[in-house]
Amino acid sequence: MTDTTAPSNFLDNIVREDLESGRVSEVVTRFPPEPNGYLHIGHAKSISVNFGLAERFGGRCNLRFDDTNPLKESQEYIESIQDDVAWLGYHWDGDVRYASSYFEQLYQWAQHLVRGGKAYVCDLSADETREYRGTLTEPGRNSPYRDRPVEENLALLEGMKNGEFDEGSRVLRAKIDMASPNMNMRDPTLYRIRKVAHHQTGDTWCIYPTYDFAHGQEDAIEGISHSVCTLEFEDHRPLYDWLIENLPVPSRPHQYEFGRLNPSYTVTSKRKLKQLVDEGLVSGWDDPRMPTISGMRRRGYSPAAIRRFCDMIGTTRSDGIVDVAMLEHAIRDDLNENAPRAMCVVDPLRVVLVNYPDDKVETITAAAHPSREDMGERELPFARELLIDRDDFREEANKKYKRLVLGKRVRLRNAYVIEAVDVERDSNGEISTVLCEVIEDTLGKDPADGVKPKGVIHWVSASHGVPVELRLYDRLFNVEAPDRGDEDFHHYLTPDSLLVTTAAVAEPGLAAATPEQSFQFEREGYFVADRFDHSAETPVFNKTIGLRDTWQRQDN
Ligand code: ATP
Ligand code: MG
């Protein structure tokens, strides 16, 4: 799956130069999620960057769980992450890898630093540590434990490992420079005591390495050539390099950073997405309104469209908000090309064709897609009683209204021209039925009398149509940056971002749709058969996206 259309970016240039100069002989990258939540659109970008580099340069990419913080991690997340990466269409090299499988090696390297006088056990409390650390404008102060003898440090480190000390009572720190202008170099923590079981290693460990101590060393173990991460790690790079230089690691990886993807009208932080789930504001991580990969999947976004979007926005060294309309554009383009057409009446109004025989049923064939003959045809039963959308009929209307009007004509999509002659009302005075005449011999032809219809509307046969449940989704948030600065995203949740209707009726073929199959419901939008809830007996479709971008219009 080499995508030659992907624009070249600064990382491609770095990799190309490294290959040309012989600094590396093979490109090896990795995608390193922490299994503390489901993957989101930002991770899709990171996946596309890391796997994409490997693909374009004939290298390989590992999937490595950065599982150094067992408190927030779980097997459920591990499984969902693998599913998501595979669903996006990427293949990791060999088996899935775990940071936790390197714990023994990391521990030995911690001892190595201690022996070399480059790490020490520190007994300052968290508050004291913060105070000693200084600020951006003031240097820090050395910990009173900084000059502990090597033997004492080794013994204490072992005691930490053996569970002899309480959580928070001690940590292992690198001995670097408390006056460094880079706060990450002020004797950063390498190991902390956490007396919790780990999903992979069980009770073997009660000390866990920090991200900083683990990440670069894992890269080195796996022979990663280009360790690509997001910009917030730029200030950690000197520490990444320091550790690599001071440890007997088997290879020399380098870290490169790119700007995070932040789509507008979206939050992309696992912590906040977890809040939405935990507080019941959505139905789960895979709620179709969620920017998670599993949410987008359930919403009807295809892997190809998501990958296309990731390519389209490029890879740069600046963080910024990307207009979510670009994502929606990629989704729409893909569906326009690949989704078969179907008719579904969302808010049905009965139409009776007064001059059409009671017992007659015609089978009309229509193309599944206007320009994709390979998609074949579908059959549409046509009978005396039809359903049209309530919005598509008016008793009176001006010229701009190109649908059915009393006394006027309209074409039924793929079928005949009809003319509205009368209405019937229910006891509340609401129109219950529109009585129409079929204009003879108008299948694929204009009426012989020359009175052409102005518009085309969709329809289904009342007795053949299948009732379907539609789940109509809107953007979850109603402002561009729902979590900018200290903003509480709760204030910006779109009210009624999910509307469910069970009144809709669709052309009969839709009952046979398979879960996750997408359609364009003509004139209504793109819909997908729900991955979990759809069946032939109870068809359920999720609205993926409208036919065009109407969001700004609604907004104003
Ligand atoms: P979050 O902030 O959502 O919790 P994270 O960065 O903590 O995300 P990780 O599991 O550590 O999540 O991320 C795995 C990889 O995905 C990292 O390399 C990270 O830089 C990258 N990544 C995470 N969010 C984004 C984003 N919005 N855009 C691009 N890459 C991202
Ligand atoms: Mg992280």
C-alpha cells in the first residue's frame, strides 16, 4: 500500500539524506501509544506519519505499547489500539511490542548509571522536589541526596525494586544539571515506586520507569532509526540524547518532532475523551460523534478517507488548528465516489396515485451509482401508494421551490412524473395524503404534453419500503476550540448532537445492507449501516455526513 500521492515533507527529506549519507541503512520507525485510552484522529496522523515513512522508504514500523504507567492502562485499550491500526490498513513489523518487556534491561541500565555516578536515589518529597527544581527564570538547587555514595544508591535502588519503601518516599534521578535552562535536564526522575500490578508483568515490578527513561532506550533496543514524536517532546530531546550517550545501548536512534494535529470543533486528548465516556456524555469510546478511530469507523468514515486527510494536511513543525471541514471534505469525496445510491424517506408523507391500478406493481431498475457501472443496478418496486418526504410537498410555493406543489408536477427520482391534484387531512387538519396523477409514459422521458416538471424528489413504495432507524449526528462541540487554554469543554457541547428517528422508510434493498456498508441516501446525505446494531430485521443507519457543508449556514 505505497501511497505515491502523499506530499513530501520535512521528515521525508531528513530520511532521504540519512539514507544517502549512509547514516542509516534501513528506515525503522515505531508508533508508540500508551494503552490508556482509544486512539483518536491525532493518533491516526501519527500512525500515518510513522508507517508512511517506513512504507515510502522500504523500511519497517513497529507497534510498541508504551506501557510504563499501569495505573491508567488496560487490556481493553491494548486490543482496541491493535484493531484500529489494522483497520486503518497498516501492518506493523513482527509481533506487537511492549515497553514492559524491556523492564529488566532498563533496570540494569539504571544500575549502570548509578555505578557511573550518573544517577542517585533521592528522598525529597514531591513538594520539596518541586521547590528544589527552581523555575524557568531561576536555577534549581541540588538535592541533599545528590552525592550519596554509589554503593548506598545501588542498595537503595534495589530496596525500591524489592518493595521495601513506600510509594512516593524515594525516586531514582539522573544526575545532570540543576542549573540547566532546560527544566527536563534538572535531575529528571528515572524510576518511581508504584505498588500496582501491571497488565503485562503482573506483580513482578513495583518500580516503573518514566517515559523519559524508557522511550529512547526502547528505541535503541528495537533499532529505531527515526523516532518521530510530537512537538511537546522537543524540550525532552536533550535528555533523550543524554541517556543514549550515557548508556551502553545497542543502537543510536534520533528523535524528530512534528506539530500535533488539532482539528477544529474537536478535543483530542485521551483524558478528555475518557471524561466524555465516563460522564455518559457519549455512548462509549466508539460513539459516532467521537473523534476516536473507532468512533469515526462507526460513523462511516473509511480508512482510505482518513489516510487521505492525514496526507492532505501535510506534516509540519508547527502546532495549529486544522479546519475540521477538511476532514469532512475528504470523507465526502470518498463517499461520493464509492457509496452506492439509495432512497430513504426521513419524514414520510403518503402519496396515492389515483390513476394507477390498485394491484399493479412495476419493478424499476436504477443504477446503483451514477458513474460507477461496476456497482450494478438495484430494483425499485413502484406501486399506487408511495411515501415522499413531508418537506417535499407544499400546497403553495414560489418558483424557488422545485418540489411537489398542488396543481404542479415533479419527477419521482428514477421513475415517473406525477402531478398533485388534491390533499386529504387528518382530524387535526394536517395533510395526511397527497392525491396525485401519474403522467403516462414518462419513465426516462419528458411528458408528451410538454409540461416539464421543475424538480426531482425521492420516494419509496409504501408497502414495499422498509422502516429504518436513523441516527442523525451533529458535531459534538459547537465552537472551534472547545478546550483552548483553561476552557471547560463541557460548556461547548452541541445540544441534541444526536437525534434518533424511527419514522424513516427506505427502499427495500436496504434491509440487505451489511453492517458498515455506506450509502448515499439521495438528497439526504451519506449513511452507514451501524456496525453493531444493524440487521435485516432492524435496519439502523448512522448519518455519516451531509451532502454538502451546511454547518456554517446553520450556525449563522
Ligand atoms: P493524548 O494527549 O491524546 O493523551 P498522547 O500523546 O498522550 O495523546 P500517546 O499514546 O502517548 O498519546 O501517543 C502515541 C503517539 O501519538 C505519540 O507519538 C504522540 O506524539 C502521537 N500523538 C498523540 N496525539 C497526537 C496528535 N493530536 N497529533 C499527532 N500525533 C499525536
Ligand atoms: Mg502520552
